[in-house]
Amino acid sequence: MAEQETHAVTGAYGYSGKYIAQRLLQAGQTVVTLTNSLGRANPFGNRIRALPLEFDRPDLLAENLKGVSVLYNTYWVRFNHRLFQHADALRNTLTLFAAAKRAGVGRIVHISITNPSADSPLEYFRGKARLERALMDSGISYAILRPAILFGKEDILVNNIAWTLRRLPVFGVFGDGRYRLQPIYVDDLAELAVEQGAASERVILNAIGPETFSYRELVACIGEAIGRRRLILSVPPWFGYAMSRVVGKLVGDVIITRDEVKGLMAGLLCVDAPSAGKTALTTWVKANAETLGRKYASELARRTDRTRAYGTS
């Protein structure tokens, strides 16, 4: 890809999108963002032009993508809620792909998930599989990146494990806690995304980090790093989920869903593949131990407050 092409990032004011945009700016690229949070605090000043991500106006969406060489798509929703649904996110992303094709976008770098399947009983993984197939059938050059979970300063999962460990004398894991995860540092994912934006080969890559943990090991690792070694108890999945609902009511958030528990325990956040990231979670957690988990990170607050800088809730 030649320098000074225009690169578009969905959600550059958010989490992974912000890191991708930062990498592109460092490489000297012209960057625009498509966002449904035009009023959110902008970490880039006038270095990035913001355009509305209006899925109900596909003509405008295509117009906003004209002249874009590479589109980096991070848009999705984590769970179903009265304000947003997986079905809406699926339909919206299909609209985005169609607009990109109409606008003549040369390549799409799409963030998916490990182990998507069209036959999955879990809507998240089933929807991601459908989007992958739609992108592959679109005729647009693509790179599909499949991370398991992300960690970084604006993270939710790792932060909220630390938040719980700081406040409770015990930590409950669903079942035996031996199901595995392969976290990748968000900036490593961004680096991979930008590398793939500059390539031309149609690829699907498992974007996993250099360490594999059981869920029990992940909790123990975080607890040791922040100086909160706790008793880790195995609890029935139904009980763990019920307790998460109670805590969720107290903090005004959805901590975890039934489908997320099922996906976690089914080992869907682990693959047999080489590492695509270089930053070890153990190293990162130790370096950020003083601040990790000091405040609860709310998914719903980030979704509903579209003015506050992402990650400050």
C-alpha cells in the first residue's frame, strides 16, 4: 500500500479502534473514523476526521467511505441488551461491508473471534461466522483477525477480575476453571491489523497472545500481581452466574452473560495456533498492578455515555 492513502477505522474513540488509529498515524497515514459517538472525547484532536456511522443511511455510509483504501472494522456488541442486539450488529456490519464495496474500498481488516461457527448455539460466535463468510464472499480483499480476549489500559475483563480480587476474600470460578484463554495485548492486535492493512493476501489469522492460561490460572496471576492472593473456589456455573447478576445490579452493569459462561467453559477462547502477539499478560499486569482494578469498568456505561473518554467509566 502506498503512503498517504486514506484509512478508515470504525470506533477510533473506543478500545481496539483507538490503538489501530494510533498505529496508522504513527505510520504517517491519513485516518478517518466512522463512529456513532461523535460527541465522545476525542484523543486525536484534528489528526483524525470523524464521520457518522449511520447504518440506516447506507448511501451516506458509502459516500463517507469513498476514497478509502483500507477499512478496519472493530464494530460489534458484546451481548444482547434492550439498547443493542447481536442481530442489529450483524445486520449493521453487513450494511457496512456492502457500503465499502459500493465505495470501492480496496481492503477490509475485520476483527472477529476465535472459533466462530455457523452452527454454534451461541449467537456471538454464530454471528461472527456469518460475517466472516459474507466478507469472504464480497469480492473485497480481506484480512480476518480472530482474537480471544484483549487486555490493555481500557480493558474490562482483566480489570474487573482485579477489581473483584481487591474487594472480596474469595473468588469463584465456573466449574473447575481449567478451560483456557489466550489473551492478546490490544496494541499487539493493532500492530497486526496495520500490518495486514498494508498486505494484499486474503488471510484468516488467529490473533492470540504468547501465553495460555486456564481461567483459574489467570485469576491467580492477577491476584498475585496486585498483592491480593485469594482463595479460588469452584462453583456451579448457575450459582456463579447468579452471583454475577447480584453484583451487576449493585454496579449497574452486565458482568457476564449465560452465553459468555458457556463459551468460556467450552474452550472457545483458545486455539491451537502460533502466537500473533509478543506482550505477555503476566508482564503487563505486573507493570500496571498499582492501578489495575482500582475502579470498576462498566460495559453499559461506555455504551450509554457517548461523551466521556472511553475507558474512564
